[in-house]
Amino acid sequence: DESKTPYDLLGEKEGIAKLVTTFYSLVSQDSLLSPLFPEDLTETAYKQTQFLSQFFGGPPFYTEEHGHPMLRARHMPFPITNSHAKAWIACMEKAMTIQKIDPDLQNILLSRLKMTAFHMVNTEDSER
Ligand code: HEM
């Protein structure tokens, strides 16, 4: 059904929450990404579920609770390099495969996420 949003196809908020849980368990095992994140990822996962819901065409849960996402600004406290963006996308791709998301849908979602991920880069790799 072409009127379905990615949010619908992912199983709405519950489906996205599962994807996000898998994603952060991979992030916490990634030696490049994990040092940037808090040890307890509960709140991070909660916000990411809200954000990805709206990013993929669902209700604006993130904005309702936290205001405008301003993602690049919210990531400025963290030194994010191209390598971090690649690692972030690799974890998301793996999480989507683990959650058995249809490969065609994966391609669409990952190409959108890649643009956002590389937009977060605020530090040269050599500066680390
Ligand atoms: C928050 C890292 C890409 C969405 C965060 C936090 C870190 C981080 C360290 C703070 C976690 C916390 O204190 O709870 C990264 C890195 C990325 C990346 C290294 C690599 C490029 C992205 C992308 C998206 C995203 C592509 C969206 C598609 C968010 C959201 C939050 C967040 C919604 C919560 C913001 C808030 O505090 O309200 N990220 N991120 N991030 N990130 Fe990322």
C-alpha cells in the first residue's frame, strides 16, 4: 500500500522501539561509538524512538516533549567525525537486518539516515 509511511511499515512506535533497542545494544559494543554515550542508554533510546517515529512519518513525539530537534546543535558537545558517522550507520544497518526489515525499505531508510548522520560531523578524523 503506497499510502503507508515508513513509520507504519516499521510497526509503528513498538516496532521502532525494538529497532532502537537493538541499535543501542550494538552501539554499546562499538569501541568507537560507545565512549561518546552515557552508560545507561535508557533515556537515549527513549528519545531516539520518539525522534525516529517522526523522522519516518509518524506522530511528532519528539517535538511534543523536547521541542525542535535541532539535531546538529544537540550533537555539538560531542566530537563526531566521519568515522563515527560510518560506525553509526553500520550499527543501524546491522540492527535493521537483525530486526528483519525488508531490504528495499532498509535502503530507503538508510539513505535518509546517512544524510543526517554525515550532517552531524563536526570534527576532522585527524583531530581526534
Ligand atoms: C543524542 C551521538 C547520529 C539522533 C546523541 C548523543 C550522542 C549521540 C553521544 C547523546 C546521548 C545522550 O546523552 O543521551 C551520535 C553520533 C552520531 C549520531 C556519534 C554519528 C553520526 C545521529 C543521527 C540521528 C541522531 C543520524 C538521527 C537520525 C539523536 C537524537 C538524540 C541523540 C534524537 C537525543 C537528543 C536529545 O538529547 O534530545 N547522539 N549521534 N543521532 N542523537 Fe545522535
